[in-house]
Amino acid sequence: MEYTAKDVAKLREETGAGFADCKNALTSAKSFDEAIKLIEEKGQQRAEKVKGQDRETRQGLVESYIHHGGNLGVLLELNCSTDFVARSDTFRTLARELTLQIAGTNPTWVAMSDIPESTMAEAREKFMNDPDVQKRPERLREQIVEGKLKKQFAEHVLLEQVWVKDDKVTISKLVDDVIRKTGENVVVRRFARFALGE
């Protein structure tokens, strides 16, 4: 695709990607929208690679949010690998957005892996015995049940929730974007939500 310096600047602004990545994406893509998709795919691959590294995530911050009137509060521990990233605006903004999300949606767990095995086993058995699932070919049942489990628990799991500010973005994607921008793994360690009288 033919592009100008303004196109590169616009792509950088929209994606937060570096100059070289934007230039390469515009060269490879047939349209501006395709270039955005290429940048997002590359960014997701980088985020997955960073998450797969065994680097410790002991730095970070504890962010708090107290709702107007003082009847609702949230504490969040968000971790990364270096204090340099922990002090960055990108990291602090993510922490703030996560506390607002928790205040508004009241999730129970951070990740699907935090759901107690007994709760998952009970829900899995219920779905497995569902007549609609039983009608399906046996080789597909497990996959169908996993999809149903994810759908049932998504609103109770912070990383699976849809971001309250943009229904096209999940919290997991929001965290991955920060991983891509900072080049470090970012981990939501834990949170607590306090509501007056609960």
C-alpha cells in the first residue's frame, strides 16, 4: 500500500506501536484497517511471548479507589517486573481502570484458574448432562461444555469481563495492551472490593 508520513503518525497514534512496526504494517497491508489488524496481531504475539517468560513480577503497586460518598472502595495489587514500568503512566492508568472496573462490576475471581475446582466440576457436570449437549456428537461435547463454562463464569472473572468503557475490549486484552507497550509481563495479583453494609 502507498502511504505517507501522516499515515505512519496516524497508525502510531491509534495503536501505540513503534515507527518501524507501523511502517512495516503499512507496507504489508492493502488498507489502513488491515495495517491496524497486523499491528494488533503482532502485539498479541509479543504479549503472549512476554507472558510465557519466567521473569518474576514482584514490582508494581497497590491502587485504591473510593467511590463518591465513601460507601464503596477497591484495593488492587497489580504487578510487573521492574519499578520503572510500575511508575509509568501506562501502568498507573491500567491500575486505575481496573479499580473502576472492579467497583462497577464486582467480579469474584481474577482468572478462570482461580475458580474452585469443586465449583467448576459441579457446573461441568450440569452442562454435560444437559439434553442439548447430549444430542451433540460425543467428540464435540467437551468443547461445547468448555464454551458454556466460560460464558457462565465470564462476568464473575475479572480478566474475562468486557471493559465497561468499551464493549469490544476485554480486561484481558486491556492488560495485554499494556504488556505489549511496556515489554514486561503485567499480572493482576489480587483485589478486594468493600461495599458499605455487605
